[in-house]
Amino acid sequence: MATIFTLAVLVAAMAALSRIAGHTSYAAVVEALMAMSPWRVLLAVVLTVASFGMLTLYDLNGFRAIGQPHPWPQIAAGAAAAFAVAQTTGFGPLSGAAVRLRFYTPLGVSPGDIARVVAFVTLGFGLGLVATASLAGLAMAHTVGAIAGVPGGLVLVVSLLGLAGSAALVAAGGRRIPLPFGRSAELPGARYIASQIAITGLDLALSGGVLWALLPSGTVSYLAFLPLYAIALSLGILSHVPAGLGVFDAVLVGALAGHAPGADLLAAVALFRLTYQALPLAAAALGIALAEARRFASPAGLVLSAAGNLAPQTLAAFALMLGAMLVFSAVTPARTIDLEWLGRFLPLPIIESAHFLASVLGAVLLVAARGLAFRLDGAWWTALAAAGAALVLSLVKAVAVYEAAALAIFILALLLARDAFDRRSALFEAKLTLPWIAAVASVFLFAFAVLFFAFDHVEFGTVSWLRFELSAEAPRGLRALLGAGIVAGLAAAYSLLRAAPGRESPSDSDDLVRAIAIAAAQPNPGANLARMGDKRLMFSEDGRGFVMYGCQGTSWIALFDPVGPVDVWPELIWRFVETARAAGGRAAFYETTPEHLALYADAGLRFYKLGEEARVDLAAFDLKGKARASQRNVLSRGGREGLSVEILPAGAASAEMDRLREISDAWLAERRAAEKGFSLGAFDPAVIAHGRVGLMRQNGTIVAFVTLLETDCAEEAAVDLMRFSGELPNIAMEYFFIRLCELLKAEDVHWFSLGMAPLAGLSSSEAAPAWQRLGNALFQQGVPSYNFKGLRGFKDKLKPVWRPRYLAVASGASPMLVLLDATRLIGRGIREDN
């Protein structure tokens, strides 16, 4: 529905713009562009630079508002790039939120803080837009009313209401306000809201000044223009059409139609898009590509490295813009003098072919842009070849120097950022989604309208498509648009209709052996849960890594991050997401770590905090000092109670298996519980015998045990299965884990993971999302055999470092449904997953 809405809005905007333009000719618009004063263009460029400088303050103020201030030099590049990309495209991986996640995550900013900054920036922009338009409307009510065709009194009332609403929100700063559907939200502090309104106001004054400087002198006063600009900008954003294409233009040209010639207005809007959208995006692409090519270990290098991470999204947006440029160029007349000059040196078939192929290559860039956003090696090669060929053809078809210059910048940026496109896969590995297809369709709809506008004097019903003459530009434009449209249409059809792979078969014993070998060679001990055999396995193309997952309903849920070297993670994440999508499922990653969330963002996944993992830093673990007095007392009392702890080497637990099973069965029976699976350990003698087991004895008799997950890296050990007999001293389990920490520390193990305290920190408020309320209920109440709330309290005694774990889900999927499906997977136990 969203796709249909976007296209319907664009068609309506095109129809409105056509009516507004009236009898304005394309030649008149070109003449107005050529007559534009260079000083006015220079002023527009200066104001653009100032505006983007102001845009960086949005994020600066946002971080301060959430209590996490960052220095301006550290965030400026990311903020500017986010706005440059978002205002040109603004959907999927090319949204401002996705770009910020990619930039700020390497700087150590948590996904939650990034989301709060994005929410603050969005709120601040909306408030600033309303406040600025209202102030200008209040000052120029009658003039604005006359321009918009409404009573000046109505403008005055609306402006007062806008100011009152903005003032009320500032006054409510720091408080919780009600939202629709029984929801509520806590506003940032009043001073941050007020400062954000001021920042947005200054930014709008500057960006509006860019367009106002390009309008004919005396068209309308600056103050009267600002409310109109704010309204046009708002409607362009709300339309969800990429860059507000057609919508922004129709609203603004319509409002000013009676105050300046239509050709001058259209020329000003076109030059505004070039100055305020195309130039910043080109500069961002080149600057970020340079940052990708130069990485340093210094603090400044950290920012450069973070900026380099934006290369895929920025170059994807640039490719989308260049593809549109080539298609638009193909449907507009070339300068007669250029064609005549070319005709002296080149035969007509060469010129005709160059014109047609340049348009087709524009369509190729539109399709390749999505692959660039997702770091596809195949998309990089395709874009490089298409841009290189288009650069030559742009000169052959019409001596299009500006097009060639833009393509040259793009090619240079691609070459500088080569290392960023490290996913070895074909162009169509990243399936075209409906929003992306809608964006491409928007380009062709706009190009169709431009074609008819540029050749409004031609009777297309009588035009011969096969007329080949140097002066026959209308047939040439029709052929070019048809060729590009066919290429884009075939690409979309192939992407949408290609055969979906079925579910992968349950993994066999050979796969399990491969997975165990990979798990042993990497640092994450949780990867050993693959030994349980209750999960499917998806291996990387080179066999160096894998994803372990289960299927429940339409949910494809991967456990933890991919296993193996980090350089194979992007491929595995993407293959898993695309395979699930192609099979009609929804992909999710359960218990992902915060360090590599940007990789999931690249694949279009969203994040929800799932819980927190308790990890004891054994290097810093020490029982000395006043703070550890209670734990020393526990050890003393445990000794008096006859308790002792040992860690059996791998294989040695077989001799004690009968006693371990006896303890396990009694533990389950006491809680009326069954074995769990997927992310929780279960009593499997073969799995237990393979690894090391921690035992606690009382007077020589085994009374508790934990199975340890470890790898050959010996960096970290993790608790898997924990079972104990019913009658133990109340300090017994604390004694057990303190002694385990001491024994592992003596072996130079760095971290001891006590596992998750699932669903901690989630809101129980009626205003919270349903998935959070579900999670909180599970956390607060526990389940018969897994008391999560008590579990966290117990783990806190060891003073661990709490690391957040996330649920990453595909865009559009409900986190609550995925969480319920994950619960069902865990509840299956260790039976075969069919």
C-alpha cells in the first residue's frame, strides 16, 4: 500500500505541476537557467555550505539532550552525510537513521542512544519547521495569504496556533506526554527542545535562502517566502516520494505562479535541487571515499574510519542520482550547436546508439545502487563499468560535459572506496524491494512527464519511433526512455519473480563436524551450542563460517552472531536474510552483540534490546578489599559446610554421568519442567562428555554441576547447563561460582560468561510497546524452571560487566511475534527440527 501511495502522490504532483506550468516551454526554462546570474548561484552555494554546517548541530544537540555529549568534530561528518543521503533518497538502507547507525556504532555509541538521537532530531525538525513557518507567517500574514490564496486572518490564526503548540512542547520539556492509543513518551529537557527549534529555524532560514536567492528579483519577500518553503518541504517529506520529487516542486511553483514567470520558477527549483541536493551528495561521496581509503589508528583516524563506513550508502545514493540524471538527460533536447558539431565528426548511428545506451546505463545504475548500499562486489563492478561507459557516451551523444564530470567524480569515489564493497556476490544477490522499485518507478514517471514537457510542441501520436535524424530528438527520447524502462522493468521482474529457494534441510553429521571445527577456532564459546544438533546450519561460500538457526512458523531465527571470522559475517547475514525472505519467512537474529550491529543494519534489520549478558572480567577479579568481604565469608562458610569445587577435563565427566543425570532429573522433576533447547543447554550425555564440567561436592558427594562452553582460543568460558540438588546450604551456589571464577582465572581465561538475564530493562508501562510488556512479564514472573529475575540478582553478586544483547528482526516483522516464535523454539527441547 505504501508503494501504491507513493506512486499515486507522484502522479498527482506531476499532473498538478503540468497544469501550473501552463504554456511554459522547455526552451524558456533552459534560457532562464542560462541567464541566471553567477553571483546568485555563488550565493546559493555559500548558503548551502552554511546550511549543512547548521545541520551538523542537530546531532550535536541530540547527543546532549540524551545525556551523551560528543565533540562536534567527531560527529559532524556523519551528521552531514546522513542529511545529504536522506534528503536525496530517504528510504531503507539510505535513510538518515541507517546512515547514523553505520557511522556512530564504530565510535562506541549504542543502538539505543542512536535511536534516541534520531527521534530527537525528527521531533526537533518538525517543531522547528512549525515554529519557523509560524513566525514568518505571523510577520507576513496578509502577504502569505495573498500568495497562497487564503484569507490573511486564517494565516494569522494558524501561525498563532503553531507558535502556541511549539511553546507548549517546550514548556512540557522533561515531562511525559500522552500519545494516541494509550501510549506516552518522555520529552527531552526544555532547553534542548528550545535550542533545537532555534537550530532548525536557522537551518530553514539558510536552506530557504538558497532557493530564494535563485528566484527572480522581486518575486516575493524573504519573510513571505519562508512559510511557503516550509510547507512545500513538509509535504515533500510526508509524500514519501524520494527527494520529494514533483511534490515539493508543484507546491512551491504553484504558490508563486502569479509572482514570477513559470520558466524562471522552474529554473530556480531545478538549480536548487542541483545546488542543495546534488552537490552536497557528490561532495559527501568523494569525501567519504577518501576517508575509506585513508584509515589511521589515531583518534582522528577513528572518525575517518567511521566516515569510511558510510561509503556504501553514500555511493548508492549518488548512483541513484546519477542514474536519474542519465535518464532525464535522455528525454530532454540537446543543444543544437553541440549536435551539429558532433555531426561533423561522427556518423549518425554512433550518436543515436550513444544516446540510447547512455539511458540504458542510467537504468543499470538505478538497479546497481541497491547492491552498492549492501556492499556487493558485483554491484561495485557493475556500477564502475556502467559509469565508465556512460562517461564516454555522454560526450559522444551531446558533449554533456557536466554529466561527464559528475560521472568522473563517482568513478573516482568508487575506486577510492573499493575495500568497502567486500561482499563477494552477484548484482542480484540483494533482491529489489518494493520501496526500491517504487523509487525507480518514480524516476521513470518523472522522466515521462519531463519528456512530454520538453517536447510539448510535438504530436506524439504521429511521431515515428524509427525516424533517425540528427534533428529528430523526440523519437530519440522515446526510444531511450523505452530502452531504459525495459531494462529496469526486467531487472525488477527478475528480482521479484525468481524462484524462491526452499528451506534448507536439517544439517547432517558431516555439517555438524564442520561446524564444531569452526566453532573451536573462534572466540565465542556460545557457538558450541551447535553440538546440540537441534539447529539448522548455513555455511559461508568459502566454508569458514556458519549461521545456526531454527524455523518456527514463518520466523527464521538465527542464534547469536554468525560463527567464524568477522570478514564472512556480512555474507552470512545477507544470505540468511535473503533466503528467509525468498522463502516467505521473516529473518531474525537472537541475542546479537552490540559491536557489529551495523552489519545487521546494512541488511535492513531493526534492533530491540532483548536482555543483558553477565560477563565476569577475570583479569580484574580479586577477593581482596572491603567490597569483597561478603564473598570471602561465603568461601569460609562453604569450607565449613564441606563444599569443594573442581573442573573435570574434557571426557572425564563420563565416569560421573549417572550421578549427573540423577541430579538433573531431580532438578527438572522438582520444577515440573522439561528440557529446553535452541539457546539453552539440555542434558545430553554425548555433549556433556565432550567438554569440561564444573563439579561441586559436599563431603565428597556431587551436589551440583555446570557444563562449560569453551573454544581453543581460551579467551572466554561460558556457563551452559546448570543443575543442583534440592538440599544445599543457601550460600552453596554463590560459593560454586566464586570458586569457578578463581579456577578459571588461574588458567588465564579472561572472561567468564554467566549467560543472559533475559528481558531485563524492559518497560512494563501500559504505554510501552506490546513486545516490551510481554518481555517484562516474562522477566518479572519468570517461568517454572527459569526464574529470570532471581537469575539477575544472583549474577549481580559476582559484579559482572553487563553487555546488552539484541533481537535483530527484518523490517516490517513484529518483534513480539518473533519473540514468541523464539520461545517456542526454546521450548522444543533437543528433538530434531523438522
